Amino acid sequence: MLDKFVTSMASLRIISGSIEILAALFMLKLGRVDKALAVNSALAFVGPSVLIITTAIGLSGMADRLSWGKIIWIGSGVACLLIGILKK
């Protein structure tokens, strides 16, 4: 039997990947750079959101095995990733 946290994380990644593929197909259907760029911009929220949610699910699944110090280090790492990715 699969762990419910692993199943949740994998399901979220499958949904995220499906959204990415559907967006790519939609860009092809639109056929215009300006509209494809708008679709791509909307996807900018999907990636970081999925990262935060899957990390939170994983941390909640491991919370009983991690000290508060380690959880803070992991949270700091995710924050640094997001700052590096989203900061312009």
C-alpha cells in the first residue's frame, strides 16, 4: 500500500504536468506569440505553487521524524529557491 503523503505529492505533480502539457497545446492552437506569452505568464504561478504545496505535504508526512531546526532549514531552502526564481 502506498503512503498517502507520497500519493498526494505524486498526484499533484501529475496534475501540474498535465496543466503544462495542456498549456503547450493551447499555445500551439493559439498560434500567436503574444497570446502564447500570456498563457506562459499564467503558468508562472503554477510551478512555485506546486513546489510549495508538495514540499508542505512532504514535510507534514515527515514532521514526526524531523526536528524543528531541520524543518526551518528546509523552509529556508524553499524560500531561497523561490526568491532566486521569482526575483527580477
